[in-house]
Amino acid sequence: MMIPGRALHRLAARICSEKTLERVVEPALADLQKEYRGADASSVWRRAWIVIAGYSAILKAMAICAVSVSVAATDERRALIATLIWSCLIFVAATVLLLLPPLSIVEGNVSSEYLIQLLPQAVPLAIPVGVAFGVAFGMAGRTATRSVTKIILLSAVFASLVSFMTLAWAMPAGNQAYRESVARAAGHSGPLRKGFSEMTLSELDREAVIAASAGDVHLANQFAWSFHFRFALAAANLVLAGFVVVVGSRRVVLRSIGALVLCLAYWALIFTGEFLSVYRTVVPTFAGAWLPNLVLIATAVVIVSSRSSRLRASVVEAPH
């Protein structure tokens, strides 16, 4: 059984002081793991919310440690505040837009039950959008100093952890509960077979092995791609934030267009990676799932290297 909190503890050890780690983070992790073990193994929804509540409390303590980094300049503080506000606003807007299509098929009044069940599938997609546009708008007209960049990237790490937590535990339970609620409202009874999005990571890994043993390579690749893609999508927050900080222009219009193009490109690369690894099998499923992140990282490296080369050339050619 996979116990949550191990990766979070390693990250906290790098960010927080030993005193905070021993007195705040480790006791909270111990309580989370104890409650997680004590929960009924068949109650996936209950376990998902235990993890969400526990991680939220721990991430709050880690966020306090992260923002304690010295930011002396007033402009830096304003940039961080603007980035946070814009990220939250764009995140909320993106979440609402992502909720509209599945809610539109619900017959009758939309209850809070449907919203709670659908939120876990919208949040992991809305967070990267909020991060990309939040950094683009918040840092418009400003140069990202080392301290500001550090805080933005640390915040992106926290966002990635929240995304992974949601993708690993909350989304499968929420999706399945939503499908069952819709089926009951339509008069259907009995359990529904889980799809790719309704399976946990362990279930996806198990089904991939079973399909591969049965000789169904295509189905095995679908399960494997879905497994790896959840990790890749969670890491997208850090990749997008780093890309916008490193490559973005100082002009707000160019940053806005860049963030939009970046999100659309990431979305297109998701389908490209799935097509190449699942349907064409020309690349491994791991590489196909991580294709968007790998392409953006490589693009950022090329752009930064090109800028550095032009800067060095201009210095050499300058008259002495």
C-alpha cells in the first residue's frame, strides 16, 4: 500500500528549518499517515479527502517557510503579490470553464454533490493555466530577480504537489462518483466499470501488466500512458512557471500572448505524445506522456542559450 507523505517530507527537509520540520511538518505527516491507514480501504473517497486535508495543512506550513525568503525591494513584493492574485483569478476562471461541459449533461438542477465530484478533474488542468498566466501578468514589466524566481518556483512546486495529490487520489474517486450519480439519475443501477481516469495509479499499473501479459499491446500502452501522464501533468506547473520566468518578455501583451501560446502548445503536445506512444508506438509510453514537459524544457534551454550567445557577441563586438 502506498503511504502518502514521503516525497513531501523530503521536500520539506530542503525548505524548512530543522525546528519547523520536527515540530510542525513531521507530526502533521504522522497524523496524516495514521488517519490514512485507519480509514476503510474500500472508501477511496474518504481516503482522498484525508490526503487533501493533510497535505493542505502541511503545504501551508511549507509555504510560510518559502515566503520567509528575504524580499527586500518593494517592487519585488508587489510582483509576488500580483502574481499570486492573477494566478488565483485565472485558476478560478479556468476551473469554472472546465466544469461547464460535464455539468451541461446533468439533467435537472445541478447540486453541490456534482460540483464536489467534478472539482478534482478540473483542478489539475486549471492550476497550470493559472500558474502560466499568473506569472505572465504578475511579472509583466518587471525583471525576475533571484529571490523572486526562487519563490515563484517554490510555489510552482507546491502547485505540482497539489496537482499530483488530486490526480492520484481525489480525481479517480470523484470521477467514478460523478459517473455513478449521473447513471442513477438516468435510472441505471449497478456498479460501473472504471475508465482510465477513474483508476488509481496502482490500478492503472496493474491493468497495464495484465493487458501486456494478454498480448494486447495497444491497451497496455493506454494504461501505461495514463499512469505516466499523471506524473507529467503534475510537473507541468513547475515547467510552465520556469518557462514563463526565464523566457517571457517584459511587455504585458507579449507575456499574455506567450502564456496563451504556451498553454495551447502544451495541450497540443499532450495529444501528440499520446498519439506517438499509444497509437503509433514509435516512442515509449513514458516519453510520450512526458513529451510536453521535455519539449518546453528543451525550447527554454535553446532560447536562453541563443540569448546568451547574442549577448556575448554584442559585448565582443562593442568598441573599446
